[in-house]
Amino acid sequence: MVNFSVLIDEDAQEFLDKLSKKSNAIVKTKLRILESDPFPGKGGDKEPLRSLKHDDVYRLHISRSYTAFYRISQDETIVRILWLGTIEQAHKKYIRL
């Protein structure tokens, strides 16, 4: 079994740092799941985003409040969190990905 390193881009980290302690802990716990299983399939919270610009961007819903967009680098076993925000913000962002 391959373990992935989860790296959080600066903007996503800024959003995470602004959350309450409880929400921050919930989001971090959910992001840790990506260390062992970043691919869509089991646990319907992960799915690929289909966009004109990128085929390799995935979405992770986090406790009905937040969404993370991420990429998987299979060669380097890295999951990079590209963006983190509320579900409402994510719906507006889908179009720009």
C-alpha cells in the first residue's frame, strides 16, 4: 500500500488557519484520509472534476460544509490541496477550474 504525502497550498492553508478550532480539526482529519486513499471510489466524498482545463483535479466534500480541490501526483506519491473553502464558494469555483 502506497502512502501519499498531503501538501497544502498557501491559499488553502490560509483558509484552514481562519477556521474555528473545531472546524480546523474536522477538516484536517478528513484531509488525512487522502494519505492512504486519495482516489475516488469507496467513500463517496471524493470524485474527479471534469473541466476543460484539467482532467486530474479531484473534489473532496468535508462534513457538508467544506470542499477541497486536489491533485494526485502518482509518480511522487503526493496529494496537493489546491483550494479549500465552503461548499458555496466551491460551486462558484467549479466553472473556473
